[in-house]
Amino acid sequence: MANLKTILSGKHLLALSLALNASLVLRMGYDRGNKEGSCLKKTEHEVDSDTDKRVNSRSARLAVPSYSSRTNHPQDRDRVINLDYGDPSMYERYWREMGEKTTITIPGWQSMSYFSGWSDVCWFLEAEFATEVVRLHNAVGNAVTHGTHIVVGTGSSHLIMAALYALSPPHPPHQPIPVVSATPYYSSYPAMVDLQRSGLYKWGGSAESFEEEGPYIELVTSPNNPDGSERRSLINRSHGLQIHDLAYYWPQYTPISSPAHHHVTLFSLSKCTGHAGTRIGWALVRDREVAMKMSKFIEVSTIGVSKDSQLRAARILRAVSESCQGQRGESFFGFSHNVMDRRWKQLRAVVARSGMFSLPRFSPSFCNFSRRVVEPRPAFAWLKCEGDVEDCETFLREHKIKGRSGRHFGASPKYVRLSMLDSDENFTLFLDRLCSIQS
């Protein structure tokens, strides 16, 4: 009997020990989750108390994520939040609300020819797409379309390559023409320029340190990717040419101050409406010969651009233009403005509370589209790790947040670029992770 009591006592003690350990682990997890949740609740309370007074509009309500997107599933705790790419999935909520308004049916016999047959500059440009591009720019007021030629491409990257070909001298005097951009520059520019090892052009590095004489091409991105700053040509020497990449010059990201009117101006559907998978971009080109050379590059490289994608893009752009005029559903730019505004307020509140990071500050200015003073809300956060952290990308990766290091943009590794355009679920988890990092 004594031995039985000893055995039972041992088993009981073992069970009790396991139960206590499990309770301690659960309590630690609860405290950690409660702490992060409390941080995020405080942040949301601050944002809600500072929300735009137009909260009664449907677009403002639509911009606030549903509670189903905020749930913290146990499996999310170990999942890496990938904000390396600017995948614009935040727009999906708006387009789901629009239902069938942008649905198109393409019969099997339609769009079979290579040729569109109406433009002698860009022979593969669909007339319906060109009409909607002009209509949207006129509605927003962000670009001059009168007197320009439209060249369509498979995204703006395709058009950058076409523009580099079109602007380069056909027979460079001694060496390829340098292509430069001010730092921090878009991380893909160097690889894009040097990919084909062209004899026409080469990557020349930072515009700030460029001292070569002779012709050059400057890539001007405004608002800039990655830091969201407003940019103008930096060098301004004779024999210089510019390509203006204005993919983010839309009302949800920045105030529209005036219509852009450059020699070559690039836009893309993915950054305007969120339809990255449609792979459509367009260039507004003032010089006919440059536009024809760009079209020739696209002809040789891809034999034109998908007509199906152009027709879908045309329907989407039409819906956006109609929403601007109150003709169809809620305002697209009203929705996207409210989402970006809320996200930036949340992120700034978390960063201020952490003491570990800093973000660029932007000056508000008058927006001709919304007719009010607004602050820029870039598509990417250019986050800096303060203090002793020298490699911000690695530091955040340890906390299961994946961004792109500043070194890829010609800048310090203390910076990291993080997408602000991801899904509601991922963005909420991102804020949760940042909340857990304290100085």
C-alpha cells in the first residue's frame, strides 16, 4: 500500500508539474498577445479619434477593415509577413463591392488580329483603351494628354525599356549612354538597364554623383519609390534626356498639384487601380518619332500588347472615371484615399510608440482633384531603424517581417522599404509585429 501511495504521489506530482508548466506557457502567450493587442487597440483608438469628419460616407466606412480581417489566428504567429513587393491586394475589397460593374465578356472571334488598325504610331493600341486613358487623366488632372501620343506596354517596366531604346543615340560616339537616377532610386532600375548588356545604354549610378560630360538619360520617379518624396530632374545639363515615371501620381498617394507634361511620362494600371495581374501600362509621349521608336521596341520584343488586357483595362478605367463623377458606385479615389490615410496614421502611431524606428515627414499641400489640403500617403513606407541597428532588413526579418533593404536602392541598410498596399489581414499583422518591438 505504501509503495502504491508513493507511485500515485509521483504520478500526481508529474501531472501537476506538467499542468503548471503548460499554464505558465499559455499565460506568457496570453500576456504577449494581450500586450500586442493592447498596443494595436490604443493605436486604432488614436486613429479613430483623428479620423476625417466625412466618416458617414460609404467610401469612408468601406475603407475600415471588417473585424474578420483582424482576427489573430494561432498559425499567423509564425508566418512571415512579406512586404517586400508592392502587390496591391488592398484594392480587392473595393472591386468586390463593385460586383459585375467591371466584368467583360470577350467572344471567341474578337481580338484575333495582331492589328488594331486606328493608330499609325502604336499599331497595337486599342482605341477603347486610349479613349479611357485620356478620359481618366482629364478627370483627375494629373497629366496633359492633348498633343501627346499614347504607347501601351506590358506594364511600366516594359515601357521604360522601350523609352531607353527610343531615347538612346542609334550610334553612341564612344560608349553606351549613361542612365542615372537620384538616390534612393527604384531598386530594379540598375538590373533593368543592364539586363541586356546593351551597347546603347548602361547604368550610370546615382544622379547626385554623376559628373560625366555628354549625353545621358535621367530616370525621374515622382512620387519616388521607395521614399515617397516629390522629385524633379536633378542634373538639368545640355544633352540630357529624362524619362518621368509617374506610376504613383494618383490622388490616393499624393496631392495632384498640376497636370504633368514631360517628353516621356509613364503610368501603370497596377498602381492606379490595383490590377497588377492585367499587366498594362501606358506612356504619354510628346515627340512622334520617339513614340514610334518605343512602339517598334515593343513590336520586336513582344509583337504588341494583349488586346484582351487592354479591353479589361479600358472597362476598369471607365468605372474609375465614372466613380469620380458620381455616376457609378462609390468613388474609387475616395475609398483608396481613406484606406491609405488610415494606414499611414496607424503606422505613424505605432512607430512613435516604439521608439525604435522613424519615418519620413511630408508637407501637406493643396490637391486640385480633391479640392482640399492633404498630406502625401506613399505606397511604400521608407522605415529607418534608429540606434544601434545597422541592418534594418535583417532586424525586421527576426521579427517575421520581410522588407527590402535600403542597399538595393543605393541607400543605407539602416533603411527598409515596406509595402503599404498589402491585404488588410497582412497589414494588421504587420502592425501587431511592430507593436511588439520596443526600445
